[in-house]
Amino acid sequence: QVQLVESGGGLVQPGGSLRLSCAASGIVFAIYAVGWYRQAPGKQRELVATITGAGSTNYADSVKGRFTISRDNAKNTVYLQMNSLKPEDTAVYYCHIDPPGPRDYWGQGTQVTVSS
């Protein structure tokens, strides 16, 4: 049974920081790429950041220089450090993995709200 559980979301003021976590069970993250996505109300789900099994990272232009994706393979966890947060970062953030097999996996999402 594969489960991805996001945590760390909440309400933060503009310019603040949050660190999101994606903890996996039933699967080993180490050799697979993992992605963070987000979806705001009325908007399409968009890819925010990815990290490969080798540690290579990519970011959406909107978050470059502000967000950092990382992984701790010993804890089977992927993180998204979010700095200099803006109101337009407000969304539900999802962890995603697509390993070999018949399906991919999504976490339940964690709400990030950036507001004064």
C-alpha cells in the first residue's frame, strides 16, 4: 500500500517562509523522481518543482530563487522549502510520484495561504 502524506502548510504573511514535507510509505523514494504541484481555486494544477533520484532539480519560473526542493532518503521524505512567499503562492500543494507500474500516486494535499 503506497501512501504519500503532505504536511507543513498553513497561514503565513507575505515574505514569510514555510517548509512542506512529503512522507512516503509503501514505496522507496530514493531512485525515483518526485514532484511538487499546486492548485489554486479556479486554476489548473501546475508543476512547481521536481527532484530526480540523482538529485537534479527543476523549478517553475514563478518560484525560481525562492523555493528549494530536497530529499532525505533515510527518512523517505521530500521537502519543499518556500521563502519570500507571495499571495499568488496560495494553493493546495501536492506531492506526486510516477514509478514503474500501472498507476501514479498523489498525496492528499496541504493548504498554503499567504495573506496579511
